[in-house]
Amino acid sequence: MILSNFIKLLESKNELVRIKEFVDPVLEIAEITDRFSKSGDGGKALLFENTGTGFPVLTNAFGSNDRICYALGVKNLNEIPDEINRLFLSFTSHKLNFWNKLMLLPKLKQIADWMPGYKSGKGQCQDVIMQNPDLNLLPVLKCYPFDGGRFITLPVVHTINPETNIRNAGMYRMQIFDEKTTGMHWHKHKTGAMHFEIYRRQNRIMPIAVTLGGDTVYTYAATAPLPDGVDEYLLAGFLRKKSVEMIKCITQPLHVPADVDFVIEGYVNPQEPLCIEGPFGDHTGFYSLEDLFPKFHVTCITHKKNAVYPATVVGIPPQEDAYIAKATERIFIEPIRLVVSPEIEDLDMPVEGVFHNIAIVKIRKTYAGQAIKTANALWGAGQMMFNKIMIVVNGDVDIHNYADLIERVNANINISSDIYFTRGPLDILDHAAQSSGFGGKICIDATEKLNEEKLSENKPVNQKPYEFLNKNKFDKHNINAKITVVFDDFVDTDNIAQAMWLLGNNIDAVRDCSIIGDNIVVDACMKHKNHKSIFDSQTFAFNRRCPNIACSSTETVKIIDEKWEKLNLGKFISSPSETVKNLELSQSAEFIG
């Protein structure tokens, strides 16, 4: 569904708020969006019609269970994996006779109809061609006070592998440097970075096309964890049940969907020195600090008539990206089961785990060691390699009911035998790992144990399953829970959601988890060069930079408080940033310690 029609649908469902008064894209739009996205069930989508530019801004468009379903054209996210399963089974049945195979021909045509098609001439996205492209004409957001500048946050970045001619459409934030240049923030694990390295070795200029808007499935497809070589527009065609029509760019040898709202064409020169990009208040809830990335040079900007500029605001969860992540969890459980680990029955990735830090897996268990086998299989599967805390269960437990889950974990784990540690790749944004992009992982095997696995008896289940403590209350000689997690003294340990978010962000599982007797203690304090170990009070050997949390400034909060009634935003929503000021560690993007 193209963006303009999606807006009409949301309005008809009372899922959209139009803001007609001027709101500044610098800090103000993000603060209002943050309030709505955390207001319960994702709040509403927001259309800012007066941005000081010629274009309105749409935020929080996918930020609820209903809206992500509307965007993907389904009533329930589980419809998508169910259809994937039906297609897979229809093509892999061992009992197909000649007539059954003939009956599959319409399905083969259906799949062919989902493949992207190519059209000559111009598309709607080229209604207006900026003869002198200027990024400052777009209402690009600055979201947090210590961001390095304004960032394009929902770009679909198109690149081509020059060796295979296979396209990739990924999502990499872009910091505006001036009217014709931006950063290109792709991490070394990403396909865009892989393409960049090939162009660098070949000493060739790398053409790039960036799109914004269009069919709502394009944005989702660009975030989806597809294997290398699988065209995101095949996934988009499957989701929308028709081919994506592609047209040629004006100045670059690339194709983009004809119905997107904006196209920003340009190139990266791999021989050009990398430039400083960042900081940026990221989806982890912390700033990603400045680093070196390629510079993108704009050669052309085109757009639809009446184009809408889509943007997202990320940060401390929950935000809009939590619902996009939930769609990925539901959609990709079937491919994971079919290709990676057939024993998987269900998967839950809590919002507090910011996509990948925490994963709960339910399996159909038939042999000893199967939980560890499943963990290793998932840690080797695409973006699941970034996971660092995995809990594996089996049986009739509902893994989406965390109270039930805690009871099952407490009943089924023996700390001395059911905790598994390893090391592997982590997200580049993980600030707690001992080394950038590489660190510890933990699997908690909370499955019912078979005879071969019963190395010793569990402690009685009347022991407290877990305890969250501040550092000043922790005594390693007096541990009262099977799992004890220790936080900085400024953390409210009664706020379970906030504590779980900090736990996922602040640990390297191998370094920060210690088994003491029949218990495990986790150091979830912020790591910085002056951090002292909770176990021996010695200064911690940690040489990486420590980021601050991402939240609005007191000044921005006050501005929106005073504007709220004038903006006709409905019932007043207080700023979520005010509830986390106790966690703000400095007046910059970095915490020195």
C-alpha cells in the first residue's frame, strides 16, 4: 500500500494524528513521537504537516500491532509464516505424482508474478527532478541533543554486487553533512559494507540509490534478515501479492521502485578517506559514538508530487522499531524452523532486548543436549549471531508470558550444569563487549532434563528465582536467589522493564557472569574505564568508550509541554525522558566514568 493510501487508511481507523501547526524537525518532532510511541500500545501515527519545508513528515507509522499488520496487508502477523509453510510443503512433498505436480503450476506462476518487474520511462517517484539537489530542502530529523547532526532514519539503500550483479536493499542511517553529502553508516556485517569492499578492491566508484516511502512493505523488506543474494523486492512482492515495478534512476545505473516518495541518487568513492559520522541516539537506547564511515555524494534528488517524508525515532524501548522487530520474529520463525532448527516451536524476542540481546526459544525436545544444539544453530544463523542471552525451554510453557517463563526457568535449571557460555560475533553497537563486535554469549538450558543430563539435583524451587540489586546492597557472601543481577546504584531495580533493558545492553556474558556455588551473579553495571568489579572492588580492565543514554533535553521537553495544547495533540502525555534522567550519565554522548 503506497504511503498516501496508508495515511488515509490510518486516518479512517483513528490511528493517525495530524499536526497542522509548525513543529521543528530538529528535536521537537522526535520528542512528540517518543511520547506517543511510549503511551501504551504504540500510541498513534503522527503526520506533521508544517515542517518549515515543502514536505510533511510521517512518524510512528508502524508503531503498533495493528499498524504493522496494516502495513504488511494482513490481519495477524502469523498469517505470513503460515503461508510460507504451506508454500514450502507444497514444493517439498515426497508424495507428489504427475497430476499433483501439474496442480503446482499455478503456484509457480504465482511466485513468478512476485518477482520485480522493470519498466521503461519515468516513474511517479520522478514527477519532480531537483536540478540542483539540496538535502536541506528535506525535513530531516535531529532526534536527540547530542546527535552529530540531522539523520535520515528510514532510508532504503540500494547497492549492487559488481561481481554478481545482485541487488541489495538495506537500511543504513545517513547523517546530513551538507546539501550534497551524507554519511553512509553500514556495519562490517552488512551487505552494503560487503559491496563497498568489492568496489574498493576493484578501484571503482560505487553507485547508490536511496529511496524513502512508497509501498509500506518496502521499508519492512529493507530491515528483514534475508540471506545474501535474496532480493528484498521478492519478499516485498510476496508480502503485497504483486510484482514491484522498478524504473531506472536518472543519474546512476540502478533501478528503484517506481512508486516511492523520494529517490536520492549518488555514489560512494571507496578510495576517498572515511569521514567522522555520529554520535546518534540509537535503537539500543544509547548513543552510538562517532566513528569512521564512507561519504555519500548526492547527484540527483527526485520525488513524487505531494510526497510525504517518512521518518522513525529510535531509542530507549519501546519505540516504533519494536513492532517491526516483532514482525520479523513472527515472519522468520518458519524459515528458521524449516532451514536452521526444525525442533523450534516458538520464539520470543522481548522488546527490552532491542532486537537481539535477549531471545527465548521453545523447542520440541527429544534428546539430551538439544537446547545447546539449538542455541549454537541459532547463533550461526544470520542476524541471530548477534544474540547474547538465550533461554531455551520445552513443554507447555507460554514463552510470551514472562511470569510463567520465570517459574519454568527456576524449576528446570541447575546453575552448575545448565548454563552454557561461548563467544562469537556481536552487534557493532554493543558497547559492553570486551572487543568491538565480539564477545560473550550465554545459553540458559531451562528444558526438562532427560536422565543423561541430570548431573546433579536442582536446589529446591522455593529458592528465589531471581533478584535485582543495586551495587551498594550486593554481598557476594549472602546470595539469596538462583540468579542475582547487580546494577549501578542510580538504577531503579523495581522497574523490571528498564532493568532488563540495561541487563541486555550492559553485559559481556563471559566476563560479567560468575557462578558462585549453586547461583549465578551477573554484573549489569555500566562498564567504563573506572568501573570497579562487584566481586573484588578492583578497577575493571575496560578500555572501550562508554556511551550515554539517549533522551531529550530538559529544554526540549519544556518547549513541547508548552506547545502541547496549541498543537491539538489530545490528552497531555508527559515526556518519557523525564523518567530516565537518573540514568543520564553526562552532558554529552559519551560517559567518561
